[in-house]
Amino acid sequence: MDEFNVTLAERTGLGRINLCGCRSIHLSVGPVTICLAPEAFAQAANMIREAMEQLAEMTASGQFEEAAAMPSHLTH
């Protein structure tokens, strides 16, 4: 990373998101860091938002609990 480094978000025990001088977003979760172009980061954020909306719908309808109760070899 260059000298320019801005922390955009951070959660203790989870990770952080930095903007660095190389013009990329560094998404760090635990020991894993993914470097993304800002456009790819935005697409990933939208994908995660869509997944959260789907999960909320599944939880509200009881589907999440049903899927969690199934043996993992039947859900993948």
C-alpha cells in the first residue's frame, strides 16, 4: 500500500475496509484481505445487500430455520 490509506469502516473482531493509494479497496475479514477496484467493491456490496434481503425474507417465512435443520449434504 502507498502512504495514502484511509479506513472507511471497521468492526472490532471482524475486520475493516480501507481505501489505499493504489486506488483499490482492501476488504479485510479476519485473516483474509480482498483487494477490489471501487466498481467491483460496489458490486460486491450490492450482492451482499441482496443476499441479506433474501435471508430476511427466508427468516420471516420460516424457510431459514427449515434449511438450517436439514443435514448439510441435502442443502448443498
